[in-house]
Amino acid sequence: MYDKCLDVNKYRDWLIAQAKGGAQYWYGAVYQRATASLLASKRKQYPAHYTSTRMAKYNRDITNGVFVGDCVNGAVKGAIWTDLGAHPIKYKSHGCPDTNADGMFDLCAKAGQHGGIDTLPDKPGILLHKNGHVGVTIGDGKAVEFRGFAYGCVITNVKDRSWKDWAMLPWVDYAQETTAPVDKPVDNGDKPKTYKTTGDVWARSAPIVQDDTRLYVIKRDTVVDVVQPCDGWTMIRTSDGKPAYISNKFLKEE
């Protein structure tokens, strides 16, 4: 019934990329690029959430071209229905229904392991739940949440967020889990390694080659700070402080 379509390591890295890449919270939006047409649609559908006092923020999101979603749509359904941003939304794909935050938790709890928050395993890819809201763990006691209009998509400390329950997601393959740092640079010993780009390369919001993951071009011979390796890609932080993914084939050690 449920297709284990998400590798736990790639899912963790994708979640981190959304938070570090500036994804924002739009109520009722599935993981989508912010556009004027999407805003018009959601404003008509959910007028209480798209009031005139919020339009300036939504319009900035459109100008910035960020991805948007709400708690369960962005972090769970959007990840599954787009295969971590690999293609446009395929509604209800992989056996994942269109349900709200509480419904998603109930489904996951019935499908497999779950418990009270005091029994939470410190592993990535686990659904966190409290009334009307969900997040997903990324390990090291942290989670990613599409937290709300005032916050956007952020990395939070699990212990600080009054979660009540947890459940394993039946679409996640947990078997290949590996440990990776969340906010720490790669440990290269006593002397940090320096990397440069070998050519002009697109910085991307996720480790996927497609048009809508393009953020900005990094010029040849740009020095970058390596934050985290990711299966053929590297999460980097450039001199202007922007996090992004670039392919390993465009990096060389100095």
C-alpha cells in the first residue's frame, strides 16, 4: 500500500536544504515555487490566512522565487509527491493521501512504530506531532518544520517545541541511515580544507539537476565553505553566506 520512496539520508538532506535555502510557509500550499498565480489561488481558497496585511511578505517570497508549503504539505506530502523535488507534484502518489497534519499522524501511527515524545528515537525522518502541526526529525535532537507564517521553514530543537507524539513514516526507507552533521562543518582534522569551483556552476536549492532548483551562478575559482557532503553533491556556504548544493564534479581541493 505504501511505497518506500524516500531514502532516509536523502530525505534528511532535502529537509535541511529547505530550511537553509529559505523555503517559506504558505498555508495550504504543497511544496511549490512561490508565484503570483499560486498566491491568487490560495488567497481565494483560504482568505483568513491570506489577508492584506500579509501580502507584502508573500510578494517578497514571489520575488525571491522560494519554495513554499505548510507543515504537512511542505515537509511530508510535498517531499513524497515530488520525489524530493525531482518533478512536479503528483497528487496522492506512492500511496500518500491528501490529509491534514493530525490525519497524517494517525495514518502513520496505525501503519507502524509510534509513541509518546519521551520515547522518540534520535533518528532522522521521523514524524513529530502536536495538535494541528507536524515536523520531521533530522537527527542530533533537531527537526525541520514549516513552522508558520512568521517563521518559514526552520531547523528547531526537538526538546524546545512541546511535541506530544512521534511516528515512523511508512514512505521512508530507514534501513540505510547514516550519520551526518546538521549545522557543523565537515571535520577535516586540525587544518580545514579549502575548496574552489572548477567552473561556473549553478548553486541549487536541492541536490537535483532541474530548472526550478537553480538559485544563482557561482563563478569559476570561487572559494566555498563545505558544510555537508551529500551523495555526489555537497552543501556549501559561499562567501556571501548563502547555503546551496553544488555537484562534487565542480569542486576541487586547494
